[in-house]
Amino acid sequence: MKVTIGMRTIKTAVCAAVAILIAQYFHLENPTAAGIIALLSVTNTKRSSFETAFFRIASLILATLIAYGCFNLLGYHAIAFGCYLLLFIPLAVRGKMTDGIPVSSVLVTHYLVAGDLSFALVKNAFLLLFIGAGVALIANLFMPDFTKKLQKKQSLVDETIKQLLLGMSLYLGGKGDGRQCDRLLDNVVLSLKNAEIAARQQDENRLFSEESYYLDYFTMRRLQVDILKKMNQLVKETHDKENRVVVTDIEELLQLSSLSFSEHNDGLALQDAFAKVMKDYRLAALPQTREEFEQRAKLYQLISEFDHFITLKIEFHKKYQANVGKKKPE
């Protein structure tokens, strides 16, 4: 059986060892605790590592204050420790310091075992925490840049949507395969899910930047895909033979969208093309039968959904066009 050692595993092992060595160098009591704290503090992103360190420090302050009251009132024994937990856990949860509960409680047991809560022991506990969390924090500053990975995911998503738009156009004209469109939809939904996870992780690794270009981009595409799901179903239900002018216009609109579909397209040309399709729709002869009326209604719903599809891209482009050099990938 092949065993693969990941980067985080290596980083965790190194951090734990280094934290113990530093604690031993400074002759701290229970130096192995620094290693355990480092092990628990290595996270997937820079931002989460800073949050973890902050909340663990706050958690230890709270834990020490509660332990001081419980141990001085009840003594240094198991019952006092149980009372400490009864008070500390609810307060830590309320203060959103859940991650700090195990670490802080382990350090509090050092007070319990020593039977003392002197300044030296409290200082020792905080130094162990600072060393363990600090080593993990420094290690987490070295995170890989996922920009190229995100660009590849971006290309994959956009290419799949292009194929889907073309597929719907062909199917609307009676030339394509609806099952192929369904498969493309399934593929792009999965690709977007993975892409958003990667983009969110990239954002979490930018400590001093509000940049969310890729996450916003994939969110915009996901909303567009939600619209394409509705459009795909409407295309399947549309078989209007009496309104070929309208249907042909929609086919051409979908083809144009497929050909011009890209990250840098502002959507304005498509909006003009949409306006022409809507004009032709309104000038087309009125339906004469109930079936014609229902088909025309579905066609109207189809082009209305496409209008929303275009609007999403126009709004996204307006949001980022002023900062294109800063927000867009190189």
C-alpha cells in the first residue's frame, strides 16, 4: 500500500518538534505541551491560523481566571476541575472560543497537578501556548499560491458553459442531443463546486487584501448555471414550429453567446442582441391555438431567463472593470 505524505503533514511534524525544542531551550515545565499545541494549531489557511492563535490566547486567559476561582475555593482536586469545566465550556462556546477548550484545559491541568496557581506556573502555561501557536503561525505564513490552479478551473468552467450554450442552441433547432446538455450541466456544477472551495481557500490566505475576484467570479458563474438549468428545461419543452422567426433568433442568440463567452466579455453586445430578439418576439404573429400560446409563453420565459444570465455578467464586469489590473489575474 502506497502512503503519500502531504505538505500539511510535514509542516505539522516539523512544527511540533520545533515547538518542543524551543520550550526545552527555555527550560519550561511540560515542554511537550508546546508540541501538542503546535500540532493542533496548524491550519489550512493563513487567516484561520491567526484566528486560532487569537482565540486560544483569549481562551487561556478565561480558563486561568475560572481555574483560579475554582481551585482557590474548592482546592486542587478532580471535583474542582469538574466545576471549572462546568463554568468554562459554556462561556468559551458563547465567546466563540470552542477551539481553545481542549488546549486551555490541558494547560489548566498543569495547575491542578502542581497544586498551585502561582505567577511562574501561569507564565509557563502562556509561554507554552505562545510557542506552540507561534510556531504554527509562522509555518502557516508559507502557503502556496493557487492562482494558476484557479485559472485552470476558470478555463474549464467557461469552456463547459460555452459547449452547453451551443448544445442548447442546436437542440432548440432540432439538431442536438438534450442528454449531452444534461451531462454538461452536471459537469459544470461539480467543477464550480470545487472551484469555489479553492477560491475561498485562496482568499483565506490573503491576510491584508480584500481581493475576492476568483470567488466572486465563480459565484457569478454558479448563478448563471442555475439559470442555464432552467433554460435547458425550457428548451426541452419547446417545439414551436409556427414561430420559427422567434426560435431562430433565440438559436442565433445562444450561438453568439457561446462564441463570445469569455472572462473578459462585458456582456453589452449580447444585451443589444437580446434587445433585437425581444423586439422580433413582440412583432411576431399572435398565437392562434392554446398549444401555440403555451409554446410562445415558454419562449418568452426562455429569453427572459437569458436576460438575467447576461445581466449577471454585466454587473460583475462593472464591479471589477475599474480595478482590472488589481483584481484580474495577470
